[in-house]
Amino acid sequence: MRKLPALPSVRKLPALLVTAALVASLSACATAPAPGSAGCTAPASGNASNVVSATGKFGEKPTVTVPTPINTSHTEVSTLIEGSGRILTDGTPALIEYTIYSGATGKEVQASSYGTPAAPITVGATKGGPLVDALECSRVGSRIAVAVKASDLSSTTGKTDTTSGPAYVAVIDIKRAFLPKADGALQLGVNDMPAVVTAPNGAPGISVPDVAAPTKEVVQLVRKGSGHRLMAKDTAVVQFTAVDWAAKPTVQESSWTNGDAATTIPLGDATLPEQFKKALVGQTVGSQVMVVIPPSATSSTATTSIYVFDVLGSL
């Protein structure tokens, strides 16, 4: 595989919050709609999540009561504060604050920074784990209590059983959400340039024409959004796919297929390739942008690279 220009490293969330596995198990226990989310399926509330209470201002670290022991056979979600913002659907990146407790002892085991900007998590990401997936169907502005079976959270196989066992409990404030995919207006295509088609979830397919690659960098707007215009000081929230013009139609790198999770690109980062900065600064949220990057004396690839970015939001 040819090496394409690199994006800055993706920031990772703590292991208890983001644990590989269990997307299938959450789908199995998704039985009831959350408040205000007609037709949306999510883990239901139950005895384990209903006994958790929390006081304190939304967005600040709460005072939480966790009666012990708390056991559960599956993931449960109760709404402590009901928000009125965007409903989190599969693929939605969101900013959250959280505190996690042992259901056996009631003691805190992990917490977010409560105030320091963090990377968004993506609902439904294949490496998200049950605590992240439990956000689906909740609204921005909500505080939820999630009870998840401890053995499910630490599973490395994705397999669960239905017996009751010790739980972890998380109290999560959902502060902000971004677009799950570019939703801007389609723009006219350009002759002899790659064509972009999108799957229902927004993942792009890139069709490379049977012509010589351009010798100069080309930025093409595929969809034009109507949101915030990115500035050089912003951190962009994006999904992206990259292909090599000469290796068509092989996908070389993609956030859509590598965990389904959005990533952040600090546009002021000195390590960010100038081609990406040029392509993204000035674009509007909701846009889909294609940049074709020919090789140069300073690049790490000998062939032309094609990147398609969905601009989902900014920090």
C-alpha cells in the first residue's frame, strides 16, 4: 500500500468509555424509544439505571448517588435531565462529559475533565462500546444514567450472556452534537475529475476516471453546506476517505471503514499538510470537499492522492 499524506493523530478516549465490542449486543437489547425520539430504538431504562440519581448543574461534575450493589443483565439507560437539542442517531459525533462508577462499591473510577475541550465520540462507531452506543436516541442537553454489565464492557469478543452481573454506572451529559454526514447541496461535477457517490450513511464512493491525473493540486466542492465557515484557528470535525489515483478503486484509508468514527483536524496544527489546510479553511459545515494532491518533492507518495472530506462541524 502506498503511503498517503498523513492526518494528525486522532485523540483517544479512556478505555472504560471506549471499549471494542458489543455493537451487536446493544442492538439485541435495544427495545424502547427514548423521550422525544419517535421510532428511535435504544437500550430501555430498568431497575439498574433507575436507582441512580444525580444533582448539580448540567455540564458540570454532578453529585451522584449509586446505591450498591448494582447488577444488570444488559445495558440500561435512564434520562435524568431531558434536553431539547438534536437527537443522537447512528453516526452522530457528540461532545460529552461523564463520570463512571463501580456498581459494586459506588466509587468513582473515571471521569472526563468537565470543561477542557475534548474530542467528540461517534454514536454507533464499531469500536465505541456499550457506553457510547447507549447515547443513541438521547437529545443534546440531556443527562443520562447508563448501567452496563461489567463483563460486557471488558469483553474482547463482543459476546454477552443474559445472566445478571456487577455493573458499571456512567452519568453522561450530552453537551453538543455534529452532523452525521455532509448534508449540503450537490454541486456540478468537473470533467476528468473523480466522481463521488454516497451511501445512505454518508460514506463516499470515489470513481476515478481513466485519464491522466492532474499535475497540480485541485480542490473541488462536491456538496456545499450552509453552516459555520471554517477558519484557520478552528478544529474541524470530519469524516474522510482517501484513494490513490493509480490504485483505483482501492480505498487506502477511511474513517468510515476504520471504526466509523469522526475525527478532528486542528487546522492550525503545524504538522497538518498544507494541502489539507488549503482545502478545508474557508469551507462551510455541511460541505463535502474533494482534494486531489499530486506528488511533490516534499511528499511521501509517488502517486496522486484523492481525499474526500465531510465537514461535520467545528470546535
